[in-house]
Amino acid sequence: MAGFIVWLSRQHSPLTQRRRCADAVERFLRWQRDQREHDAGHLEDDYYAYLQRCGSNVAQVVQVRTAIELFRRYLRTAD
């Protein structure tokens, strides 16, 4: 996550956005790991549906989706 946060700072993302993105991605990755361990659906769309079932509104889901997309972009540039 440290590399991702540094990458976000180089994209001129505000500090609060960097923290929010890193937190959202970490929560997603933990959820995904847990889902795999239980042989359950673990794709991004499954996660977004899970968030909505847990009470997240559309704006919150969009923020998480954006954070995951930024993480995906970071992983592509880190190669």
C-alpha cells in the first residue's frame, strides 16, 4: 500500500483522498481474500453488491469503485 500511496501523491491527489483510496482498497482486498477462503464470489461487482447490502449509498460505492480503478492503474504502471 505504501507504493500506491506514493503513486497517488505523484498524481497530485490530496492527502485525504490518498488515505481514503488506500483504506478502500485494503478493505476490498481483505474482503476478497476472505471470500476466496470461503469459495464465495470475490469479483469487484460482488463487492459492490455487498457494500450496497451493508447500507452503502451509490456515492460511497462510486468512491470505492474509483479507488479500485486507481489501484488497478497503479499496478499497471508499476510493471
